[in-house]
Amino acid sequence: MPPTSRDLVGHANHSPDPKWPGGARLALSFVVNVEEGAELSLASGDARNESVHEIREEVVGVPDPCMETHYAYGARAGLWRILDAFDRHGVKATFSSCGRAVAANPHLAAAPHAAGHEISAHGWRWESHANMDEATEREVIAATVGAIRDATGERPVGWHTRSASSPNTRRLLREEGGFLYDSDAYDDDLPRLHAPGHVILPYAFDTNDMRFSPGGGFVQAEDFSRYCIGAVDWLLAEGARAPKMLSIGLHLRIIGRPGRMAGLEAVLAHVARTPGIWVARRRDIAAHWLARANNG
């Protein structure tokens, strides 16, 4: 068999010191995925309805108001609840936003942007790019950038594809220009330089409210907070000798439900009273990593 081209070694237990600001042992990134209005929907002109949410049923041939209103909850109620929680704790997050969601409802990006949060790009629709042809993907990237710029007055500098990116995604991001980082990796606890001016910031599916979905392992709000706090504390301990990075993934329609918000509140409170943590937007982490790389 031919040798694999995948990098399964990484830093090989010799992690570089990122020298996070203030001597922090952990860089912590809260990422809010904004997908409401970008899911598949016959009512939005798509070929079929979405089949992935807290129910596992696809309505075929006609619009699905059940699925649509599940997603709408995030835009109508969850957004404001999450923004209030961040504001109470002085946290700035990255809102990873689908272009079609923002184009249809600009407040999804405008409100977080006005509060000082980063608005990054999460594709046009909430879809994988794995089999997308190059010309289409180029158009998707440009349309997503345009929608976010129109809503906020500022272009996004970060990108994250739902599920799998294509073999062309990173090259197309560089050709588009203006992107500082992407999060299409799940393989490390530190960023890395991909190309001059372009950083890879790994993301995580375990410290993520998506695990409230059926079979995902989270049921009570405490399941989310205990798991995430455990990850924070573990990496803080490791950070005494080798500082690390952690991503905590959120969704407007998932953690934004009243029965789950206590989980996010507990994480935010724990972080606020724990020294050694740099809570930062992803663009700030990427800029710091790039500056360190450029300065040797």
C-alpha cells in the first residue's frame, strides 16, 4: 500500500509555546454557529427539506413547518439569550455565520457585530463542500463574504465549512483574499500555519452543544457544562508546561433553549473566576499566532 499523505504526527508531544497574551495557559474560543435560514427547505427554494435537527424525520415533497420553526427559534429567541449571557460575563465570541442566513435576516450578524463579536463565514448554505465543483465553491465563498459585509460593513476573515471542505477550499480562500484563517480541522489543540498569512485553527465536536442532539450524550444542561469545564481544567493543567487552545461550539437553536442555557452560564462563570485563560475571538487568536510565526 502507498504511504499515507496525512500528518498523524503533528508536534509529537513537543508543542511550541504560543506565548498567549498575559501569560495565559489556555486560549479559549467560543464559537456560535449561525445557520438558521441556511438549512435545506422547500420553502426557501431548495430541492428538499432538512432532515437533521432534534427530530430525525424528513418531510418529502411539501414544506416542513416543524423543522423550519425549530431552526427559527434560534434567530427569534436564542440569539438574544446568548448575547445577553456573553455580555454579562464580558466575553467576546466568534459568530460563524452562513451567508444565506445573514442575507435573509441581517440582524443575525449585525447584532453580534455591534456588540464587538467577530462575524466569520460558515458557507452560504449549511452544507458540506466535499463534492462541490470549483466554480460553484468560488461563487459560494464570494456570496458569503458579500452577505456578511452587507450586514456588518466588514468582511469576514475566518471560514469554517460544515462537515467536510473540498480539496480546493483553502486555495480558493487564499485566492478570494482577505481570509486570515480557517477552522476546517479537528486534529490538534493548537493552531498552525498553513501558508503565508493563513492559519488553521482546529475546531471541536466534543466540546459542542450539538451533542444535545438525539444520541449525542448531552441531556441536562449540566452534561454540557461538566464536559466543557473538564476540558478547560485539563488543558489549563497541561498549559503549565505547554499552553493550548480550546474551542467550545454553540448553536443559537440548541444551547439557546431555556433548559440548556444554565449549562453555558456555568461554563462562563467558571471561566470568569479561573486565572490563566485568554478568552478571545478566533480572528485574534489567528492574528497572534501569525505574528508569532512571522517573528520567529
